[in-house]
Amino acid sequence: MSEDSFILNSSTTLITNGSVSWQSPSNIALVKYWGKHGEQLPQNASISFTLSNCHTTTTLQYTQKTSEGFDFEVYLDGHKEEGFEPKIASFFKRIEKYVPFIHQYSFRIETSNSFPHSSGIASSASGMSALSLCIMDMERQLHPDMADAYFMQKASFLSRLGSGSACRSLEGPLIVWGAHQDIAHSNDLYGTAYPYEVHTNFQEYQDSILLVDKGEKQVSSTVGHGLMHGHAFAKARFTQAHDNLVQLKTVLQSGDLDAFIALVESEALTLHAMMMTSHPYFILMKPNTLEIINRIWAYRETTDSKVCFTLDAGANVHVLYPQNETQEVQRFIENELSKFCQNNHYINDCVGRGAKKL
């Protein structure tokens, strides 16, 4: 499917006003995407677990208008958030070709997160996917015969234009984004469900997110991706990600938890290594991030647990473990790791099935 397939060409009778609400989850990449080209296209394919408890809820209220241009206000947790407006305006400009009716409405965007904003839990992914689903809900009201598959594909496509990883947040439990020769139906334009067998070891996987730092990230993901242009190790990194996805395909089928741990932790550390070797360079981990990692390694060595970690572009640690270790690992987190979290705060989450209409 090409980009032109998502252009809304037919004329339609507009609805006057209304309101739609969607809840969309965050996701955590196992093989990371870092670096993009063109209009929000990935330099390498990635795969992620969709989460469940970490999500964004967005309500889009719309009223037909006659004035020109975009007209919207954004509210976060009930308070007007002008800081979000440039990002939303840029998003609307990117998607207007595909949903031209957005010019004809005034919007009130009300959004809230179940987790701290901009702290490394992919709030832009859940937020942009939730907003895209609301917009697509409007389009489906204009075209009620729209197929469900097309609805989700276009919503993922629009999400990508707001935040690359957002296209992996609409469905679950495993979503691939980026064209990869060994993954059927994968493409750069939108996320697709992982199409192959997944061993029972990886079903109902758990993710406890340790909030080392709830503040704004030192550098935005957009800036971080831009630093891959001209990066000395960029080409090798893209090749590594491609090869790791091939390896992960075998791991997911076989249920090899040790191989899963080695690959996922390597991917996390490589992401941060790319930031530490860019120009300018950044260290996004905090001292407590390293304390947590070292304690996870020590716990795994002494207990033979299959717990591991991954990281996004921030200081927080995603602790991944099989469902059958839930009680033991959560006790370990509470007793040994929570003291390294800001205000002892962490979120117990698990693999989810995607977004839902409210």
C-alpha cells in the first residue's frame, strides 16, 4: 500500500459537531528504531511489546467552522497546555493531505496520561496514536463503510507522522514497524502485527517501569534521531538492528529466554551508546539507572531468574520478565530496586492488546 492510498479524495457531507474518545497504550521496543529519513520514515525496522496500563486517553471535541486554517486548543489533565500546540500544528500540517476535513473544524483536544509525561515511557507514542484514532473515528463517521483493517492501517500511518513509534501503539501484543525482508507485510508507512508463531514463554510478558527520573528528558527523541545523520557508527547500527530482528524472530519461536535477554539488553545499551557517541553527545542514564541494571544482573546470577531490562531514550528502566516470575520479581523490585526510583515510584505493567474506543 502506498501513501496515496490514504488520501481522502471523495467529497462528503460533513458532520456538524461531536466528540470522540480513544485510549491508546505506550509501547516498549525490543529492537530499537533510532534514526529516520524522509517524512518520519525509519532507518531500520523495529519491534515492540504493546503495553497495557501505561496509556493516554484523548477526547476530541469538534465543531464545524467557516474560517481558514487550523483551529485547536490542547488540554492536559484539564489544564490548557500551550506547549503542545507547535507539535500538534506540525502534525496537522503533515496529515492535512490525508484528512483534509480537519481544516473545517475547531478542535478541543483533552488528553491525560496514566504515567508521567516526557519521562521515557513514550508519551508521544500513546498520545499521537490516541489523537490519530480520534481523527480516524471522524473519518469513519463520514465514510461508515470503511473496513476495520483500513481504519487501523490509516490510523497507524497518521500516528507515524506525529511520532514515529506511535504507529506501534495501536494494536498488540507485538508490532513491527519498518520494512524488513524477513518479516512478511512489514513496511515503513505503518505498524503491522507480528505475523509469526510466538512461544508461550513470551505471552502475557510483564514490564515493570522503574521511574528513576519523572522530569523532562535531557534531549527529545526528535533531536536524538537527528543526531544519527553523519554519526560515525550509524551504518553499523542499522545493520545490527536488521540482524537482531532476524535473530529475535528465531528466539520468539523457540522460547529461548537466555537469548532474548542477551539481545534485548544489548539493544538497550546500544541505543544509549549511540547517544554517548554522537555530536553533541548525551548521557541519558542516571546513576540510579546503573544501580538498577547492576542489581538486576546480580539477582539474575544468584537466582537463575529470567528477568532482564530494556531502556528507552531516558533514565527509566523497563524490567521485563515472564508471567510465571511475577510474584518473585515484583518482590525483588519492591525490596531492592524501588529505593532507586524517584519517590519509590514504579509502574507494574504487562503486554497489552492495543487501543480501544471509549
